[in-house]
Amino acid sequence: MRMTRPELITIAHTYADWAPNYYGGPLALDREQTVRHIADGHLPGLALKYGRPAVWDAVAAHLDVNPHLLTAPRTTQAERDKRQAERDAHADRYLKAAYRHYVAAEPYETLALIDRAELTSPPFKNYDQFRTATHTKTPPFTPTDLTGTALRRRVTLPLTARSPAHP
């Protein structure tokens, strides 16, 4: 089972918040110990769902792509709280925009904005409740033909005489 994008983003946020403190902090942990401390200490829900080795691998993979974060300036709890508050505020703006589309009966736009909110701050809300409400309010969606050969709507334009503006 593969981790979802919101789960990977949670790993990225956690890594950015904590890796400099473990790697360059007073403990002066090496790379592998930093991965273990982040996975075991800050991502217990993912470890229960996927197992510790899978979470360790995911954190290590993020480290491989972003090694510069190990040597970033250490963060305080106030800075981490501020980062999370900014992410939550950004997600809340997406949810407010989604609600406007929900009221206007625009389900595709609503669902897209809910997805953006979740990717901005995965732990902020239970986003599935918003998706369920959107699906409940709107009729089932017509599946899209991805082959591009079927017409979704056929429009016939009436033939008119030439316009006097054009010779």
C-alpha cells in the first residue's frame, strides 16, 4: 500500500520542522538516527497504518531529495506553531472558497478546492466530511470519456445569411 499525497506532505512538513533540530541540535544525531527520531517520534499514526519500516523509508526518501534541510537553521516551538498556523489559515481560505462553490452547486470546483486545502495542511480538518457532503448534495457525476472520441454535448448552430459587416 502506497502513502497518499497528504501523508507524504505531512512527512515533508514534519521533516522540515524537526530535522535541523535533531541533526544539528544538541544531540548531534547522524542521518539515520534523525530519520528514526522523526518517523518514530512525530509520525506514529503513519507507523500504525504502514509499519515503521515503510515510514522510515518515506522519511529517508524525503531526506534524499531535500538534504539541505538537515543543515537549515534550528526551529523553536513558536516557529513550528507559526508555520502550522499559516498552513491552517491557507487551508481555511481554500475551504471557504470551496463552500462558495458548494452553495453555487459547482461540485467539481468544490472538490478541487477541498483537495488543495488538504494538500496545504493535511492535519487541519477531516476533509472527507466535506467531500461526502459535496457528493451527497450533487447527483452522481457523468463519467468522462478519456479517449476523446465521444461527444459530451452536441451543439448545432443555425445557418445564417452573411453578415452585412462582411462582404
